[in-house]
Amino acid sequence: MAPKKNAPLGCGNNHARGGYRFKLQSKVNTSQYAGQKFKFDRTCLPSPSSYYSYQFPGISTNRTMVKVICPFHDDTDPSLSINLEDGWFNCFSCGTKGGGIAKFHMTRYSLTYKQTLKELEFLNVK
């Protein structure tokens, strides 16, 4: 599958799955910012290994991949795979997946993106 034009760098073929399509939902007039690029500073967020060890006490953080009991559905066996280096997660039972700790926090606690970033900045466990 050929990549589309203007796809984010380093995304491979993920853009074809719809993961990079979003709509800015703001009541502020953004026409004055047309053409400007905004970059989010991820250094204020906790690292994926520290965040997931805070969410799931007792997981081994010296590995790249871990499996835990999924908090998104009633589960008795570990079915949620988490990458502790990049932060992405995938549940093989309910199909919940995402690309980082912000998406995990949003999904788990039913928050908006803005609320999630505020909470994660204050959480910043090291």
C-alpha cells in the first residue's frame, strides 16, 4: 500500500488505518494560525514504563512487552499487551488499542484530550 502525501514522518502504513485523521474541535478562531505547525512537548509527560508501573503495580519494568489484566472489560486472564518503551497497548479480547499513555489515560478514565494532558502533567512520576 503506497503512503499518502503529507503523511507524518515515520508512520509507515499506519496512516491508511485512520489513526492520523483528526478534526480540531475548538471554539477559538484558528484561521490566524493557518499554516503554522504546533509541536507538543512530551517531556512534561511521564515515561511509559513509569506510567504503566503506576497504573499496574507489580509489573516488571525491565522488559519491553508486558501482559496485564485489561481494565476496559471484565477479564480474568491477562489479555492487554503493553509496550513499555513506546507506550502503545492492545487488548486481544475486547480490541481496545492505542498509541501511547495519553490515549490509554483518555480511554480508561473517559476524559478529553485537554483534561488528560493536564492530569498527566501533574502525575509526572519518575
